Amino acid sequence: LIPFIVKYYFSTGKIKEGLGLSDKMIELRPFRTEEWEQLTGAYNSVFQYYLQNNSKEQSLEMVNRGLDTIPWAARVNENNLDPFIFNAVTSQTLERFAYYKDNVSAENITDINNIVFYNQPSMDVDKNGKPDQWNTTSSDTYILKNENNMLKVDKVASDKNSYIQSRSLLLKTDSKYRIDLELYNESELNEIQYLLTGVSKKADTLKLLNGVYSAAVTTPEKLDTANLRIYIDNNCTIKALRITEIK
């Protein structure tokens, strides 16, 4: 019922009331990931409204309020016996907010609705010391941690088939996407192996061009869950990683 009331408030211009009610949902059911999805969705609705009306200051305010849900959720998890992480929908919304905040002053900013993944290793709402966006084949193979909002990858065991894997990606069927990865330190690698599960059955390569490892992929007509796997053989720090829909 509450989400419908929130929509009503927004449709009648009562933005403050709608956002206040959205915040209230978290107070009532703080451990349900669906409530966080609805909350960030509410911030996104208002953000999109301001963005379409060229209200940059108000847009940025909604972005900041949206991103404030990350430390809020971390505080909630302090009293949670089974700490949660955000679902893919919430994560994607927050990553888009982060992208907008990082690039709001850029001349050629990408439409944030085309961003499907934006690396944010500082996101750790379950407070286990590992970035929520990433998993590994085994905790004995890699140690992943945030370092100044860059993903530090330490390989602690030799396994040629090991990889790090992203959260679930919300990809559209029969669509084109571009993967861009940038390392913090210069590397002698000309390419990096990756696999987009659900899209490809075998690994492909990100090619190095002007300091960025990139690849373009097209999704099939039928698509289930997709994840990005990156095969890393040596210690490295991923400075930036973005997946963007190409239109």
C-alpha cells in the first residue's frame, strides 16, 4: 500500500511527503532488501524528474540522498544477525547515482540509464570487509578489498581457472553493451580475459587501447542471469570498471 501512496504523492507534486514516507518504510522493515529497492527507486524517480527539467542542483541533492542509503544500511546491519546486501536493482540505481556524481561536470556525460554496472568497491553494507559488488571462486584464491574506492585484487593462490565475479547484471535481450576496465598501475598486459555468463559460453578478451581494456558484446534473444567474470593472474588494482548499453 505504501508504494502506491508514495506514487500518489509524487504525482500530485508532494515530493517531500513522498520521500518522507519512503524513509518510513525502512524504519518499519529495515532488514528487507525490497524496502531498500523501493526507497532508492523513489529517490531515482525524483532525480529523473529534476534531471529532465534541467535542475542540476536538485538532481544532485537526490543523488546524495540516494547514496546516503549506503552508510544507513551499514548502520542497520550492525543490529542484524543475518546482514544483507543490496539486490541487483538497488545496486544498479546506486551505481548510476555514483556515476552521475563523479561525472556531473563532464561535457559528454553518458545517459545514466545506460549504465548497468559502475564499480563502487567502497559499498560494503554487510560490513564483512569485502566489496558487495564482487565475489571470488574461492576466498583462498583472492583477497578483495576497497582502496580509495578502487578494487584491490590480491591473488594468494595459483589457479589458472580462477576469477572474480560481479553481482548479477540486469542486461536486456538482443542489446549491445561495452565493457571498459582501467587499471591503477601500468601493466604489460595487452589484454585481459573475461566471460559474460549467460551471454557467452567461453572466455573472450578485453583489448587494451589508450590505457583502457575494452570489449563490445551483444546479448542473445533469450537471457537469464548474467555476471561478469574477470580472470586475473596477478595482483592488481582496478581503478575503474563500467558496463554501458550502446544505443
